[in-house]
Amino acid sequence: MDPTGGPDRAAEPDRGAPPARNIGELVMAALLGALGLYLILDAASIAVPDSTNAIGPRFFPYLVGGLIVATAVALGVRVYRGDRVAGDESEDVDLDAPTSWRALGIVAAAFLVHALLINVIGWPLAVTLMFGVVAWALGARGIVRPMIAGGITSVVVWIIFVKALNVALPGGTLLEFVTSWF
Amino acid sequence: MGLSELAGGFADALTPINLLFALIGVVLGTAVGVLPGIGPAMTVALLLPATYVLEPTSALIMFAGIYYGGMYGGSTTSILLNTPGESSSIMTALEGNKMAKAGRGAAALATAAIGSFVAGTIATLLLALVAPTIVDLAVGITAADYFALTVLAFVAVATILGSSPLRGLAALGVGLYLGLVGTDVLTGQERFTVGVPQLSDGIDVVVVAVGLFAVGEALYVASRLRRGPVEVMAVSGHYLTKQDLRRSWKPWLRGTALGFPFGAMPAGGAEIPTFLSYAAERRLTKHPEEFGKGAIEGVAGPEAANNAAAAGVLVPLLTLGIPTSATAAILLTAFQGYGIQPGPTLLTTESTLVWTLIASLFIGNVMLLVLNLPLAGVWVKVLRIPRPYLYAGILLFASLGCYAVNADPFDLALLLLVGVLGFFMRRYGWPVAPAVVGLILGPIAETNLRRALAISSGDLTVLVDTWFSRIVLFLALAALVVPIVLRVVRGPRSSPEELQEGAPLRHHEPAHVAGDDREGTS
């Protein structure tokens, strides 16, 4: 056996574990418990046809609901007692960085807005706006270059998927007019 | 016994059109494997609509190519970026990174690629040999047996993957819930649709997989982006010297031997065999002083184990219809999209398809070996894509893939919702894969449970009627209880860093000073 293992490892603080973590995870456990309760309560209102023999459509939801509630309780207890794990490791994630709720909010909002705009202004334009805002929120320099990059990508992708692969994707008035001779 | 069918499979797989789809698959797979933030599971999910236009053989060959390609690409990322990506690449990254830093990046990439090829080829051969035998054993399987198998897969995926069994179970529960939403197949009753008409058909697998993987990852990265330019290490030095080769071939074979059985059992995942392989190579090496500084054995072994496990996962998928990883679960959905149900009868009913698919895995492996070594420079460029553009692009393709399913913006709103869920799961260390497996395998489990109970008119003892179901359920119970007991008794698993420093693979007491209780616990 190799005796070189350093004893200082254990003393190292947990990476990616800001102090607020425990409360957040308790909330997660509580929400999970609520989901389990919802499953159990709502399963009771699923209509069971007379023809159903043995077990009907309610049995499995009860089972899943029970599993979720049990897991939530166990997880809640463990987290309350101080159990914690680091957030997921990922190539581009700095676990020591503070959470940027601003960037997160902008990305989520941009995505929601683009979803609502697709049927109004077409997919290429909606997704270009989303691309530009997301890239800007993630720290790309300026807003013009991301918009141009997004615009070119989306138009190329739209032409490939709509004209070559026949995917239903609204192109917006202008683009559909320009490419109508295809 | 499968060999004559396999030869027939090669004849079918070597047609130009199938070769083309294999090539598309492996190139796409390598690219998404290299790129951080996306992986084979999400890519196959995004391409699921292709099943509407392509014939099954072509589509499945492409998907299998993506699956294998993703494994190759993942090793490139873990060697050339100084940060670990997916859990099964962590062990490769430990030594591979050090090698790249020491100017031996090319050798690390080469041993990973050739090791992947050796492991992939041997493991695919084992798949071809083992599959008919398992089908023979499983052909008389009852609905209750099948339900027991799904329970084992659930428990294994939830407790063995990821850092915490309880969080795995929590993720599994969320996935099972998402699988329940929609119309009950047997009675036509709506369940948990909260009055939303779009939900009566259920939540689409594409939306959940892309939401959890792509949107969840993008949001998570947005919240904690590693600032500054991306540091990609140069691919320098010789590919493989004679000495490198001498030091690599045994770890390749040992890694394969460890990886395949772990993948083939419904035990889930490549993480454990890569850990075991690393620990084994560390103990067996003639150059212990190099471990932690860039030992080639530490790249060769785990990488082979990773790929062999990936091929092994196809055994339960094809012979039993049981997926034990997120990608396998989505592959199952692709089969179902063609009205094909993987399981014991698959090898007889769809014999040509299965053997063509297996043959194309061999071909894909050769393509990957040929592609990867000369193209290493291209992948380095791909890795340098500025992150703001990369994640904006990922969201663009997520939008495209999900909108294309139903042409309904509602799906995109749902996608965002699932993405937020994925964000919080990542933030608090809940693994994502069990949720995907729960979503896809949950309805199959329910159908078999109800079928079994309908035959017995509701008598629950039918579930433990056969020895097969008893053994499988016992294994499931063991998979649930043993990790928890080990954790309570001995604390968390050794971390990759501890392994690198030379601690043996074991569960250990976290408060103890390393070195004082080694003998009793290893």
C-alpha cells in the first residue's frame, strides 16, 4: 500500500459549497415532498373505468408518490443534519464562483421571449435575438457580433431544415418571401 | 453461434448508404463528445425526429455511431481541458491532463483512442457472443420478471450513478412523475395533466432530455461561468513510442475486462469500472513514481474501461429492453418510434436489424480510430469555441429540435421549465440520468406490473412467484441498501483525487487522518 496519501485532504473545505447551500437543498427536499403528496392526492381523482380488473390507473401513481415522499423525508433529514454534496462538475463551470442570478435570469428570460415570438416574427429572427442576448449575458464582447453570428447561423440552419429536410419551422414574412422561389 | 448472423450483418452494414450514416454518426458523436455542455444523450434526443423520415436501420446506425463517437470525443476533452467533464472521464483526466502538460498530449490522445478502439471492438464482439445466450435464458420471462428487472434498473441507475444514492432516488422519482403525465394507455384516463390539452399525449422525451441536458446545462453554466479564455492544451510530442505501446496494451485489456461486465449488468454506468481500472493500474504499474505526474497506464486503463462499459450497456438494452444509461434510454425511445420493442424477441423478429447494427458498431469503431488520430488538431479548434457562442448555439439547436416535434411554442415553454429543473438538480448535485431513465422506463414498468397483477387478479405475491424475479428483486434491494450501509459505516467513497495520491479504492472514514486505518478497510 502506498503511504503517500496526504492527510491535509480532509481539512480542505468543500469546493462549490457556499454557506447558503443547505437551505436551498432543504427547499428542494420540501418541493420533492410536495410533489409526492400531490401525486398521492391527485391520483385519488383519476377516474377508474368499471371495466378495470385488478389494478387500475391509480396504483402506480400511488407507488411513485409513496417513493417520492419517502425519499424526500430521508433526504430532508440527511440535509438537515449537514449532508451536502458539491454541485455538478462541468467543463465550463467554476464551482468557486458566486452564483450569477443575473446572467441566469437573462438567459431564461431570453429563451422564454423567443418561444413566444416564434409564431409572430418567425424562428430565424426570434432565435437570433435569443442567441445575441444569451451570448451577451454570458460575456461575449458587444452585442453586434453575437447578433450577426446568430443571424447567419439561424438563417443557414433554417434553410437546411426547412428547404432540404421539410421541417415545419415558421421563417417569418421576409425570409419566406425571399426563399419562396426555392 | 451469433457469428454467421454477424457475417450477414456485415454484408448489410457495408452498403454505401449505411456506411454514410455510420460516418455521419461517428463524426457528429465525436464533435458533441468533444464539445462541453452537450453529449450523446442530448444529440440523439434532438435527432429523434429523424426517425420519421429515415428507415430504421439507417437511423439506428447513425444513433449508435453518435453513442460510440461521444465516448471517443469525451476523452479528448478530458485530456486537453484542465477540468473534468462527465464522471466517467474523470479518471482519464487525472493522468491525461498531466501528460498533456508535460508535452505528451499526443501520446495521451493516442493511447486513449487506440484503447477505446481495442475495448470497443472486444466489447462489441462480446456483445455479439453474449446476446443470443441471454435471449435464450430470457425468452420465457413473465411480466412479473420483467417488472423486477425494471426495478433493478431503477435502483441501480439511481444509487450507483452520482455521488449520493438518495439524490439519485429523488431524481428517479421526478423522472417517474414526468413519465406518468399524460393519458393512461390501458384505460384511456388522463393523469396529472392539470387540464392542459397539450399534456394529454404525455411529455415528449425530446423535451425532457433536451431540457435536462442542454437547457439545464446552459443555465447552470450561465450561473457560474468560468471566466476568461478557454485554456486548451497543445497536442504535442510523439504519438506512441514503442515503450508507450508496451506499457499500454495490458491496461487496455484489463480495462476492457473490468468495463464490459459492469456495463452489461443492469448496474449502470462506466464510473465504477474506470475507478477500479485506475486503482488496478496504479497498483500493477512498474512506474509508480509517474502516477500523479502523467502515467500512460492511468489513461489507457480507464479509457478502455469507459468504452467497454458503453458497449456493455447495449447488452441489457438489446436483449431485455432495459436501458441503464440516459443515452440507452433514448435509444430505446428510437426503437419504440419504429414500433420495435427491444427485448428477448428482438433478435428473432428483427434479426437483420440487430446484426446490421452490431456490425456497424465494429465499422464505426474503425472509422473513429482512423478519424480521431489525424483529426486531433480539428477537435482542438472545436474546443476553443468561445463559451458565450457555444452555449447560445446549444440553446439555438435545443429550440430547433423541440419546436420541430409538434410545431407548438408550448413545448418550448415546457422545455424552459424542465431546463430550470435541470439547473436546480445540477446545482444541488442531483444526477440527471436517473430522471431520464425513470421517464422512459417508468411506463414500461407500470405496464408490466399491471399485466402481472391482472393475471393474478390483484394478488401481489405474483411478483415474487418465480426464482428469477426473487433473485432480481433481491439484487435490487441489495443495490439500494448496500451503498447506504457502506456510507453510514465507512463514510463517502474515495474521491478521484485521493486515488491519484495513492489511496486504495475503498470506502473510508472522512474524519480519519489518512494512513492510520488503511489495513482494515481496503
